[in-house]
Amino acid sequence: MPSLRLQRVRELLKREIGEVIRRELPVSEAGLVTVNDVDVAGDLHSAIVFVSILGNAPQQKRALSLLTQHRKRIQGLVARAVVLKYTPKLRFLMDDSVVRGNRVLEIIEELEKAAPPGLE
């Protein structure tokens, strides 16, 4: 279990990265980008940012490439807002947990419909 300090840093980075992305990347180009989680290394030198992007597949691909292209700028803006000894190097990954969760719920719904009466 991560330390309380590490949890607080994760939440702070999550909030600030989300704000920077909202300000810097236009929705028309990148779609709606949401920061779901940030996984920070114990030494705070690197962080994986899990994002979900609302939009079609090409828009999602474009948004992820935009995030990767503007990584240094986003990192710099986060560094100004969050005072840490080290600003972690950011790496952006698509978070498909919401999609997987919805699929699991669909499967459960299908199973409930297919269940014979009396087994509920």
C-alpha cells in the first residue's frame, strides 16, 4: 500500500494534469480527455497517467499522440503549479477500465435475462 504522502502526490498530480490538459488541448482536436489515475514511482521521477478519451477511434488516437507530443509542455506547466523536489516524467496511457467494466455489466445483464425463472 502506498504511503499517505504518495497518495496525496498522486491526487494532486491527477487534478493538476487534468486542468492543464483541459486548458491546453482543444476538445475539437483531441476529444474529451479525462485523467482517470496517475501511478507515481516511489522516487517521484516518473509517473504513468491513465487517460480516457471520449470520441471515436481516430480521435482517440489523435488525442493520445497530441498528449505525447505536448508531454514536455504539460510537464512544465504541472511543475509550475505543483511544488515538488522532482517533477515526474509523464507517460500517457489509454485507460480502458471503463470500457471493460461496461462490458462486464453487459455480460451480467445478459446472464440475468437468460437465467431460467426461479433461480434468481
